[in-house]
Amino acid sequence: MTGASDVIDILFEIFAWIGFGGFVLLAVAAVVVWAADGTWLPAEAIVDRERDAATQHETTIVRWYDADGDANSAVASPQDAAELAGRDAASIWYRHGWTGRMRLTRRSPGLHRLLWSATGMLALGILAVAASIILYFSRG
């Protein structure tokens, strides 16, 4: 019976190291992505649509005034254009110090994925340690 319990202990230790190590790596990656993402400020924008006469393709253009009072505009990505369909105004986030950059969320979706992944790895490490402690005390 000690052979099987040793294998289980080793597996829990491996999962703990993977969980905590993965958490640290993903948390560092999240901080790097967050810092590289820059500063995004909120604005109220007007949603405009222009149709190209030659191709009959409709382009969604978002126009807003930034914190300095300058007029800005950006062509919406296909995903943002689909979300803005039928709307004449929207709350957006624009990149401070840049022109022509906007999105509909404050933080990038990639950052959210990294944070959730880091949280999952931390949970894996905590569960592995908790299960190891429970098994240790249950053996007597």
C-alpha cells in the first residue's frame, strides 16, 4: 500500500509545482501585457457608417473628442462593427497619446484570458497542496 500512496504523493507534489509555477509565469506575463497595453481613457463617441461607392462595402467609423479636445476617429474592427450595429453612439476607450485607436473594453481580452489562466493555475496548486495535507493527516 505504501507504493500507491507514494505515487499519489508524488502526483500531488507535481501538480502543486505545476500550479504554482504556472501561476507565477502567467502572472508575470499578465503584468507585461498590462504594461505594454498602455493607458486607455473613456470617451463618448458617435458611430458613423460610410459606404464605398465602388465596392458597396459599409465601413463603421467611430468619432470622438479626446481629453485634450482634439477630434479623433477610428475605423472599427469587424468585431466592434458587429457590436455597434444599429447604434448611433457608444462608450469607447481610446489610447492616450495615439490617434485612430479605440476599443469597446477597458482592458484587452488577452489580458483577461491571462488573468483567468493564472487564477486557474493558482487554484490547481492550492487544491493539490490541500489534497496532499488531507491525505497526510488521514493516514495517521
